[in-house]
Amino acid sequence: MEMIVVADAAEQAGALVGRLLLPVLGIVLVVLGNRRRAAARRSPVPQSTGKGLRVTGWVLVVVGVLGALAAGVSTAP
């Protein structure tokens, strides 16, 4: 009986991590893009501004949150 409870809890935890993985990855990309933009502003030489990373990150965040809400799981603590 305990084994079923543990397996069920592990399955639920895995599902939650899977739903939160996409928004977390998106936030990491946004942060990396912001760092690249800050570095480009400081440099006298033209550099990549990281806009692609930021846009891709925000798309992943929005898609991940909408997917979690569509599945009926709130991402709020």
C-alpha cells in the first residue's frame, strides 16, 4: 500500500516539474539575453543585443504558463 502512495507522489512531482520546466528555461533565456544586452551597451564594438534570446525566453514562459493553466495546474505558490 505504501509503495502505491510513493509511486503516486513521485508521478505527481514529476508532472509538476515537467510543467514548470518550460517557464524556468524561458526565464533563464531572458536573463541571458539581458546580460548580453548589458554587455553590448558597455562595449564600443557592435555586438549582439540578445534580443532573440529574450524573445524566445518570453515565448517559452508564456507557452509554459498557458499549458499549465490549460492542464488545470496553478503555478502560483
